[in-house]
Amino acid sequence: MMFRRDEEERNEHIDMTPMVDVVFQLMTFMLFSVQMSGGEKVDIPPARHGVGVEENDATFLTLLKPVPPSSEARLLLGHGEGQIATLDQARANIADGVKQGRRKVILQADGEVPHGEVIRIAAAVSDVEGITVHVGVQEPTGAR
């Protein structure tokens, strides 16, 4: 039976390179084999705690879906039956509403209007002092 002496130095080491290579290969395989899912429709529950805005206290703006070749939504003054307007005309209409005591603006948008366009219009009309901008939502069918 052979015994090793404590004085002898062990010249052994573990080479980790092959293990690291295998781990990176597994990670690469998983990265390319996993199906990325995005853009799924999300079923958002209806609002339960929101407070409505009285129509008499608000100025309405409506955004309709863009008509090709334009990529900008059409802005209407009123509940969708008004005239097509520019941002300056909308600001003037809101300023007139403020003079009459309507300090709330309800921005309604067609479902096909991009979210960025709604935000752009809301930011542009919020330049008028003394107003709050509300985004109009449609109640789900069968509610109340």
C-alpha cells in the first residue's frame, strides 16, 4: 500500500473550458429554438373605479383613423360629427370652452388610431392653460 506524503505537491487541476463551451452551446440552442411571442391581444378588464366627466363641463375632440396615404389621424371638433380641424383650431376651440367654464377636454379616438398619435394630440392640446385632458373610453356592451 502506497501512502502519499504531505510534502508532495499535487499537480492536478480541472479544466473547465469544455464545460463552459457546452453551457454556451446549450444557451445558444435555447435562444434560437424558443418561439418568441409578441403582439398578442390583451383582454383588458373594464374600468371599475373611474369617475365619469359630465358632458356639459367638457370640450370634446375626436380622432378618426388615418386615411392612406396620410399617417396622421383626422382630428374632429365635437363628438365625431364636427368639422375636421388642425391643432391650432382645436386649441382655439378649447380656449373658447375654458372661457365658457368647460375646463375638461375629452379626447375620443377610434380603435385603429395608434396610441402614439393619441399621446401626441393630448400633449399638443394640453398647452392651453387651466384644462385637464381625459381620454374617452367606451363602456363594454351590456355594462350597467
